[in-house]
Amino acid sequence: MGVRPAEVATHVRTHGGALSYPHLDALGVARGDVGAAIDAGAIVRVRQRWFAVPDAPAEVVRAVRVGGSLTATSVARLEGLWLRPDTALHVRVPRTAGRLWAPDAPAAGGGRVALDRRSHDVCVHYRTVSGIVGARDPLPIALAELAMCAPRLDAQIAIDSALSLRVLEPAGLAELRSLLGPTRRSLVDDADSGCQSGTETIVRLLLRGRRVAHRTQVWIAGVGRVDVVVGDRLVIEIDGKGFHTGVEFERDRRRDFELVMRGYLVLRLSYDMVMREWETVREGVLALIARREHRWGGRSARHEPLDGRSIARHHLTE
């Protein structure tokens, strides 16, 4: 008895959404069963000898049409990692790859169009990797490719995010390190799973580069978890891309109030301040550190930290 169309679709879906004839052969799916699945609408042909489920990720299908596997930033985006803007489709092809093709389906009756990397906005990665089933690179390989083509900061942001979201396990992190060249392995060595966003990574790398003691995602009793604590008392909170309003806005301000009452110096940064005004913000943070404001003995911390009941405490512990 052959493999039913729904089972063929399940095989394809569980391997990233697209498989080739050789992949299906290895999974025990006969060519006749593939044809029956196409006739039933369970899978569709997206390129010669390649098939996808109808709801496959569009970027995976486009990578197949180019002639390779989805990789780098394109895979990281599917994994939900924090990334800076990058509109390109990233496709890994074997080092010996010949002609490549446009990522989008040809118009009705038209033939395939040769790839123009600039106009089609495709970044091609030449690396031969054996043993991958499907058209989507595993995350360690995708991050290694990202690290080779993106700015170092972007790679660090992606790796930190993968660790924070727990989509990259220790074995995967070790594999990633083995795939990186000597000059890029420090991306793994310097990674911090405590950074929950790229903006936090940007701040952390500034502090690390200046060898300033700091901790990420620190729990402060009576307040909760804060993004970064620099030295003893400088708390840096980084708002997300969306503007906080209503209850969340009020809660953040009460947290700030409680921290100040305890003697902390609070620096709340917006998304735009980090992403668009970083040079100004950077100089301000470094100026505070130069004045030793991050230490209890700093200029604005001459007195003992305040403690006791405050207007904020009741609301923070509700």
C-alpha cells in the first residue's frame, strides 16, 4: 500500500515545507505517491524535482526556486530572532553551483528568469553542506552564514537572541562555533543569553568593549527584573519598539520611582534612542560612567540608598 497524500504532505511539512525527489525517496515515498499527492492538492511542484506544501513559508519556496537552501538572516527571521532590518533573501548553494534562478514564480506561460542578485535582492552564500534534508538550513549553519555576511553587531544580536529564546541549545552553540572562522568565534564566546532584544545587546557590547562591570536581566527585590545594571547602581531600562501606554506605561514609571527611592540611578532608553541616536546616547552613558555615577560613591550617590515604604511598592506587588 502506498503513502497517502496527507502523509506525503506531513513528511514535507515536518522537513521545513519543501523536499526534493531524492529526499522523498529516502523517506520511503514512491514517485507515484508524490504524483497522487500533487493531484490531490496536498503538495505543489515549485521547481523541477522539488515540492512544497501549499502553506510552506514563502521564503523557503523562493530559496528553492533560486536553487539552494534558505539560510542566514532569512532562517533567523523564521525562528523569530531579534534582527535589524534586512530585506534580502539569503540562499545557500553548493560551492560548485552553476546557474541560479529568480526567486519568484514565472508569469503564466513564461520560462524561468536568470538570477540578478541586485534586482531580485538575493544574497547568495556558497558553502557545501551534506546531510541536510529539505531547503531550510538548521539554525547553527544559518547563524554561521549570517556571521560571515552581516556586520559583527548584527551577528551578535542574532546569537544573543537565539540563546535568550532558547532555540539554540548548547550542542547547537558548539556546532556554530566550529563553523565560524577564527576571527568570528568570539561571537559565541561573548554571547549572553540574558539579552532579550538587540537593543540590549548594543548596550551590552558598549559596556563590554569598555570593560565596565555590568549584569543583564537582574532581579531587584520589590521592583522586579531590570534590563541592565552597570556597576553598583546605574540601571538601564530599554523600551521596546512600540510605545508603552496605559497600565504598562504607569507600571514602568512606578518601577523607576521605586528604583530611585532605593538610591539607583535610572536611565530609560527608547528604541529610537538606541537605534537612531546611538552616538549621542553612547556618549551620555560613558560620561555617567566617567563621573562614577554607576558606583555608590559617585557624585549623585553620596548618601545611603533610601529604603522603606514608597508610593510605588504597593502597585509593583499587586
